[in-house]
Amino acid sequence: MAEPAALTNAIAKVADGAAAKSSRMRQREELVASYWQRYCAKNDTIGFFGPLAWGRIADDGPALSARSGALVGSRSVHLEAWGVQALAETIDPGLKVAAGPHAERELRARLQHHPDGTVRERGLAALERLEAARDAVAQASPGELREALAALDSTFIELTGRAPVRNHGRAYGARTLAYLDCMRDLDVTAGPAMLTDMAPALRVLFEAGRWYCGQVNAIGRELIEESLPASRRAPFQPVLAQVIGALIQVPPAIGNEMAELQRRLAVLLADPDPTTIGVRAASMFADHQPAWPTGVFQSVDLQLAARDAAAICAGDYLAVIGDAHPGANPLVQGLFAHRHPDPPAMWRAIRNAIGRPVPYLMPPFGPGLGVDARGAGVTAADDIHIAILPDTRAPWPRRTWLPHELLVDGHDLVDRAGELRVPLLDAFGLAIFIAAVRTFELLPDDEYAPRRTIGRTVLRRESWSLPAREIPQQAQDLTAFARELGMPRRLFAKSPLERKPMYLDTDSPTLARVFCHHARQAADQAPEARIRFTEMLPAPDQCWLDDAEGNRYVSELRLVAVDQAHQP
């Protein structure tokens, strides 16, 4: 949810038409525009993603069928995990909760099993007060919302003695105590014609991704080998620290593999014929190696650019590839997995694909890692949960293996009692994957990059990379600047100081002012900083998804593929 100060000092006053000096009015408009572009022009919400809906892939029927009802089918207000952890530490400094969208349930379960009856009774009473304040926010009307949020903040301060806001000014920073997530009233099915259209491009992406995962996994294996102690059996913590430290820095060898991947793709894309490129990609990347356990998955986010669903069925559309997730199934993130219509079926499919329980090296939750209330991965009950830091916990009542409890035994990770034995390489799988995905780029980041397509599928949008110091400082100069470079009116712009791109309409004075401010910041703080501009595709008139009232929305499809050649 928006920070209370932003809600009170800007959003509400702009909505009410409150009078102000022109400079103050511009500041308010710019803040509102910053929130608006994040929530309405991108696939984000006030919570994180959504409103989301689970769709289906069919073996027959039209290319796409969709039934759109209201924008929001159901809604829920969640407490941020950091706030629940703060309450836990106030009750008992030894209490730890797992990151996730239901951290209060975690705390309740741990309190109910607390050996000290006084702590248990006092803690449950405090938790009930915080939950009641959250419920009041969920039930508040728009006119009551500010008061309900203020009451939630006051309750938190009274219970913990801590500030109810953190990470001031940081987007995607889980700044406030609560957030909203929603399900959309939408049924959508992708048919065989669409998948057939996209298959050549997706095969290129997935063949390249599988190869890259194997190469990075081999680098991870070398890092582990270098960290192994001279004696066969030794404490795990020094090995953990050395390997994680090396992966955080992203070993130069990973960059070399990325360059090789891009070289091979350049050869493939010299002839983008969709009838042959899939087979050629399989041959080009035939020297792939095994990867981490979840390397059986390849995932991609894509958008459909079309007037409406009927146009898609008629073949009048483009499929636009966005983020790729090589070697992972991002649908196990809590915001998706907790909203699956049949979680047991989902977990059966995942287990059938991987073939065994997975060692899960659990990072501490925090926005810098993308592991918080929404991003925390959901794991299977029999997965092996290993903490990176002593404060990290698996969801109740699953066992958490703490670093000091574990030993390295040759190439395995074991405990002293002989209950655990897993390959070290598997244990570091998540950390190796994170290093891989941080550097994964199908095509090089050129100063000017044309749109690249395979059939109806766009592998890369048209883009421009410019030094931040060359961006006009005044918003009124931005339109002419963009036109001179051949840019379209609507773009996304990415500053190295920001986690995500921002939407830019060069004909909007307010959005232009917001962007120029970010560009000046980048130039001042990092003289060599570059801003990447990317065409908006789909454009507003190509947003096919509508609701029952005919309003149009940006949307994306998140697909996960399973490597059928994998032997569990």
C-alpha cells in the first residue's frame, strides 16, 4: 500500500482538487504519476503482481479464449513478514517466523507451541490485536482507509515500539505494514494454434536457457571444489560463506558463458526462419550439461499484442517475450502458489518433474533479495530446508537445518547424527541459479537494438541505450529529443539506480518531469550511468485483455516448460 504520507499529502489532495502553489501542485502530481505508472502501465499492483488468474493450456479449441468479469474477483490484505517478525522479537527475542504471505499464521503456530505459558498468552493477545487492526484495513471503505491504516500503524508502534514504515522511498521495498493482493475474475485458455506459433522462438529460448544453466552449474561445482577443506569431514559454515560470497560477486567465468551464448544466438538469428530455427537451436546447444534440481524447468513471461481475443484467434497478433527464468519455476513464489486452484495437483506435477526432494538453501527475507512476504518460495513438505543464516526458519512445522549443525563430508552435506546426506552441489542449487539469472541476457545490450522476431514472436523489443548525462534536463525538451532518435511516444526507461523500468509518455509533461528527475539523479550519482529506453509493446491499443465494462488492461502470461529429456 502507498506510504501514509503519500496518501495524505499527495494522492488525496490531488483527488480532492486541493489548491496549492504551482510548485507544490507539480510535486503532488509527480508523486501520483509515479504511483500510477507503476500500477497501471506495468504488470504490477499495489501488492506486487496482479490481479492474477490461473489459466489453462488446451490441446484443442481456439488460439485463445477468455471470459472476463470484474477486475477483482477476490481480494485479501496481508501483513508484511517483516512486521510480524518485529512483533515476534518483541514477544520473545528467540521467536523466528518464515517469510511468506501468512507470516501471522507462522507466529501463531509457534506461540501455541511455546513452552512458557506467560509468553504464549501475552504473545497471542498481541498477535490478535495486530490481526484485528489488519482486518479493519481490509474492511474499510475508501473514505475510512486512511483512518484504518493510521490505526494499524498505532497498534504496531504500541506493540513493538518500532516505526511502522521502513525503506523510505524504495520501490518494491515492502515499506509499509500491509499490502493488498487480488485474484481476477478471469478464465483464460491458450489453445494449440498459439503454442504452435510461439514454439520456434520458445525452443530457441529454452534450448539456450538449458545450456546456460548447465554451464553456470559447472562453474558452481568448481567454486565448491575450491572451498572444500583439506580434511574430508569439516564444518559447513566456512564452505557456505566462501561459496555464497563468490556467487554474490558473480564470477567472471559466468560472463564468459553469457558471451558464448550470445555468440551462438547471433549465428542462429542470422536466419530467423521459424520452420528451421528450432531444430538448429537444438543442434547449436546440444552440448548442454546437467544443472541444479529445478533446472528441469524453463520459464518465460510474455505479453500478447493484439486488438482483442478475436484478433489473436485470427492470427493478427504478436507474442512479446519479457523476462526469462532459466532453470526455475517462478510459479512456486508465494503470491502465485498460494492462489493455485489445486495446490496438491501442482505439487504432484512439480515432484514428478524433479523426481526427488530438493535441498533448499533458504536466504534471509528482505527486499534486497526479493525474498519477502510475496516473493518467498513455497516448498514441498519433504524438501530439505537449510538456513543460510541462523535466524532463518522454514515454515512451521518443517525442520530447519541450521548452518552450525551441518558438516561437509567429501562432496556431501551431512549432519552429525547421520539423518541428512545430500550432494553439496544440490544444496547450493538456488544460490547458483540466482547468480545465473542475474546475468542472463539473450542478446547484447547495444546502443541501438532493433526489434528481433521469430515468426510472430518478438525476442527483443526495439531499444536505445544512452548516457544519462545526455538526457535533456528539462522536460519540455524531451519530446524533440526522443523524436530525433526515432523513439516512439510511449517507452519504458530503466535507470541503473532503479530496480524496475518506469513508463514514459514523452507527450506527458508530468511523466516527463518525473523521468528527467531520475535521469539527473543517475547522472549525478554515477557519471557513466546509461539509461535504456525500450519501445512500449504492446501499445495501449494492443492491450487485448478487457473486463466486463470494456476497460483494457496490460497483462502478461507466465509459462513454465518442463524438459522432457530430464530423467528424474
